Amino acid sequence: MSKKTALITGGGIGLGKASAVALAEQGYTVYVTDVLTSEGEETAAAIREAGGDAEFRFLDVTDSDAVTRLVSEIDAEHGSLSALVLNAGIAKTLPLDTLTDDQWDVTLDINLKGMMRVLRAAAPGMKRAGEGAVVCLSSIVGALLGWSEHIPYSSSKGGVAGLVRAAALELAPHQVRVNGIAPGVIRSAQTLDPVNSLGEEGLKAFAGTVPLGRVGDPRDIADVVVFLLSDKARYLTGQVIAVDGGSTISL
């Protein structure tokens, strides 16, 4: 059996990095992509140093031509991608009163349209192969809850849930599965930002509201990514799974 190949967007830090490492541990050849070149190269290097197989490629998911070129190169070398982890995204505090069209467009272009671009490019190869698995990173914010002063982010992540369900239906006849993860509050560079997210003190306070008593770790998400891409999830498609320590089941 040929080695499985995975492409991860936003793979330089946080949930993307953890997912790249976890997939490499499972024997995947991992293409780590990001606009953060140093971080992406460090992630790929760390995987190789641990005995895994990884390459870094700069990728801006808002550049349709670049997305198409990269996926075509990978397909030419490996036949097709086995797995996609669509994780690239941004979150900014943007109050409605001062929200501009450009701010809205930038967030949706990266968080939602960027996912579509990569999936659109990879789907033909997966369909030809008659197999493949995709995980899209949504959020409990948007998919299940709202977040004040984060309307573009919340809207984009709600849109991801719709993308997952529609793409799963379209690709199911080709045995390509599409699922999503809606993370709760996870300790990462994004959530540690006190301007655009909770910050350190906010994370500590939020941990007290989580039924499991803590905020998440990127590996908590990565392990679910691995499961959803594996044959153990072979009968699972079109679902968005909340991985949030129970945050969305409590009042």
C-alpha cells in the first residue's frame, strides 16, 4: 500500500501544527502549509527530526492559482492526496459599529473561501482515486454559539459547518468523506491574544466554566483529526463534532 499523503493549511502553529505532528506519527507524508514561513519550516523540521516525513510549502489560501498549483504538484508526485486538514483562519475583534466591508471580506476569504479553494483543487484527485478524507476546522463559535464583536469570524465558522454538510453529500458517491471539528476554547497563539481573543487571564477564567475543568490543548483536537481521517471513521461523514470539554452542554 502506498504511503498516505496529507495537506494541512495553517500548519505552522497551534491546531494545525499539532495535527501535522499527529498525522506524521501515524505514518502520513505531511505537507505543512502556511503563510508563516519560519513556523511552518520549524514544524516540518521537527517532524523530520522525530523520524517522520514532512515538507513545508508556503501557501496563501486566498490565492486560487497558488492553491491549484500546489495540489497539482502533490497529485503528480503521489497520485492524489489522501487527506486534507483545512485549518487556516484568523480571528479579529471587530465591533459591528465600525466593521468595514474589507474587514468582513478578509475574514471570510481566509476562513471560509480559503477552505473551498483547497477542497475544490483536491477533490478531483480524490474522486479519481475513489477515496479520501477531509477535516474542516470550524468552531463552537459560529457552528453552535455566538461571539460578541466577532461577527465575521462567527459567520465564517458557521459557514464552515454548511460547507462540510454540502461537500459531504456531493463527494460521498466517490467514497470521499468530509467532516468538521468545532473546537471549544483551546490554548493557542490565537486565544492567548488579549486584543482579539481571551488572553491568559481570560483563559484561566474560562477554564472554570468548562465541565471538564480546563481549556483544551491543541493535541486534544489533533487526536480527533487523526480519528476522522482514519478508517475507524469510515462510516462517518457530514458531521461537525464539538470538541469542547462539555462547554456547549452546560447552562
